[in-house]
Amino acid sequence: METSKYVVIGAGLMGAATAWQLADAGHEVTLLERDLPANDEGSSHGSARIFRFPYPEHQHVYAHLVKESVAYWEELSRRSNRELITRFGSVDFGDVRNPRGLAAVLDSEGIEYELLDADEARSRWPQFAFDTDVLWQPDGGVIDAHNTVYSMIDLAIQSGAQLRTRWEAADITRTATGFLITAKDGRRIRAEEIVVAVGGWIPKLLSRLSLPQRFLDAMPGIQVRQEQAYHFPYADYAEPDRAIWPTFIHKHGLWEAYGLPGGRDADFRGQKLAQFNGGPVLASAEDQDGRIDPANRERVVEYVREYLPGLVPEPYAETTCLFTNAPHEDFVLDRVDGVTVVSPCSGHGGKFAPLIGALAAGLATGTGTVPDKFRVLAQQELAR
């Protein structure tokens, strides 16, 4: 039977990052993945995730953490010899998105930006039909999630970590010295500490961990969604080598859309778009079916017709992925009784992955701390 000081369950962005940081610090670590790393049933596949700095005041901590994450991204890119973030810049607009409020947060963090009125922005990016002032931030871009996962796993393995694929945890039992984890096929591994980074599988896995009832009662309600994303072709595809488009977030009324250059996922010829949290709610990732909701597709197509004249309003590809949401789009990052819980990322966690790995490793080893905002029991105390 295998043994490992630390076992990380889940080899997506967060699990791979945690395994890398643990192994890099000299710890014995085994990374378990129910399928293959960055497979398309999770939240970490593909070549297109948004990297951005702007956050509203009530999420100020995230703007600060994006700044902190930059050094980790630079280290990861240098050590893996891969370009993992392509800089396109980002634009934010819409009355609810409140570009001026975003600018105030960036000001306080010393992050570069530019505010433009709608006419100025349209002259710079005629492919958008802006309806408000626009915040431009030049350092935003697109994360290659797939290559990021494999870069972190490669570095973890180089530092001695073990990777076990097609290893789905069926049972987790507490022992006198830690945990006994049993796979569906009967394989077993003993661990002193475990890190749970399973994304949309967290609702069902938590009940198997024998965690204190006080912790379970304090856990925020976790909502899993099957997000729907579409690739729309550029109307001027004859010029594919120019900088093309920035990433964007547009929020007005009850509608929030986001988009980004689709990279390999879109054959480099289109923009990836979605209605934020527009997909159906699932009990767990196990219930996903990969189907696109026709009503959602039509809403996004209508959005493209109204606000994105630089795109052909006919998607040429579509996909689903999982969002695992906590209330207020916050993260859950905490440790209790030998279990470090790393979830969820509420649809905006990818940009923090290397940093979250460091925070999770610090929790698991007892050598670091995380903001109280992310800790389950700390939030319960603050609510009293």
C-alpha cells in the first residue's frame, strides 16, 4: 500500500498548484486525479481563462491578491519555459460594473489603468458598442489553463511528487495516523494530511471526510453550475495576427457577460463569450451532461448582435465547464482536522492558481495563513 505525508485530491489548477508548492518545499506529496489532469469535465481545461486586475470595492482583497499572484506566475513561466499568460489588456464597462468604482480600487493598489468615455473607447475598439465609460487595464490577458496545470504538475514531479491518474476516491476513512483513501478500483493510499481541491465534486465529497459538525454547519452553501460558453468568429478574420480584442466584462442591469480571445479553443479565430453564471444549477459535478441550453445560446447571440458588432453573431463552437460558487463569489480556503479544503473559485479563481497553491500549502503544513474572508469558521465568528 502506498503512503504519503500529503495527498492532494484533484489535479486541476488548484490541486496542481498545491502539489507543486508542497513538493517544492521538500514535502512528500501524492496528487490523485479521477481522470486526467485538466480534463474537460472540470474547470481547468482549455487555453482560455481571463487574467484581470479590476475588482469592485467589496472584493478589494482580490485586486490585492492578483498583484501578489504576478510573482508566482512569473516564476512558473520561467521555470516551465512556457508563456502561460498572453497579454491583451482588459476592458470593463456597464452601469453595474461601475468602471469608476473599479478605478478607485486600482488607484489604491497602484495598478495602472485608463478611464475613457464611451466615444473614446469606441474609437479605439470599434468592435464594441460601449454603453458607458470604459476602464482599460493594459496588463490583463488570457491564461492557458491546460498548459498551466501541466507546468505545475511537471515542476511538482521534478521535486519528487507522485501523480496518480484515473484514481477516483470512493472512500476516505480516518485512522489513528491520518487517513486511508480507497479508490473505486480498490487501490489504497495512506496519508497524514489531505488537501481537497475537487471543484464541482466538493458538495458530495465533503460528507465523506468526517469533518467536525461545527465546520460543516459553517460551510457556505456551494452552488455548482454547468456554465455555457460560445465561440463567435471575428468579422475581420482576414487580420488574425493583430492584437485582436482585449478581454472584457460587461455588467448592466441583471446581465453580466464576459469574453476573451479563444486561443487554441477557438482555432485562434474567434472570441469566447458567456453569460456569467448563466448555466443550469447542478447538485454536483457528477450530474453534468455537457448539453447547451438553447435559451441561453439565444440570449448570448442577441447580446452579440447588440453589443459586439465586430463579431459574426453565429457561434461556430460551444462548450460547457463547471463553476463552483460560494456566496458573494468568494473563495473557501481552510484547514480543519488534517483536511485542507481548497474550493470553490466562484468563476474567477484561475488567475490566482499559483498563489492559491502557496496559500493552501501553507495551511496544510501549518506554516502560513490566509485571509479570514476565506476561512469557514472565521466567517462564522465575524457574522455573530
